[in-house]
Amino acid sequence: MGQSFQPSRFAVLVVEHDPLILAEAVDLVEEAGFVAYEARNADQAIRLLERHPEITVLLTDVDMPGSMDGLKLARAVRDRWPPVRIIVTSGHTKVTEADMPEESLFFAKPYPPQNMVQALTRVAEQLLR
């Protein structure tokens, strides 16, 4: 296990309908050294996942317009791209462990940026094992 962790080897797809929160989350991901992709709804997210197999982490909000919310997106990603790590956030919806796909994390908004960076690092490191 001589590999050192390099965030730049991991791509994070940030899915958030609010433009300001999306920009802040993308900045956080990039400042932590990860590559960031962004989508404003689940349909855009699915298209990006289909075109970019390098995406290894999904960071999605629950509440968003479109064909599915963030929890449905998270379950669809778990089914279709099982290796992708999933982090779900929400500032409005109460999310229980039963709502979440297997092996995913939940953060209530507003979340401390450092806690999110630690979680991103932890889930990306799991991919090295």
C-alpha cells in the first residue's frame, strides 16, 4: 500500500440546483485538490456520469427539480455505478439511514467545510483499497 493519496486523481460530481451553493461546493472540492464536475439536476448528473468514467464521488443535494431528487439519484448511481462513493446533503429534508443507499454518507446543511473535505478524502481513500 505504498500509494500516497493524491486528491487530483479523483473526480467529484457536485449536484446542486442553487447556483450559489453549487459554486461554493465546487470551490470547496477544487480547493481540496479534487477535480470537480457540476450539475444542477439529476438528469445532467446522469449524462455527466455516462460521459466521464473518471467520476468517483457523487456529492448531491436532496432537494432539486427534475425527474428525480437527490436520494433517487443516489440510489440510481449506486445501482448503475456501484464503485462511485456517495455523499448526500440537505438543509430541508430529514434524511434517515434507511433513506440512503448502502455505503453512503449524509451531511445536514450547513455543514462545516473542513468536515466535508475530510469526508471526501476518506471516501476517495477507500477507492485505493
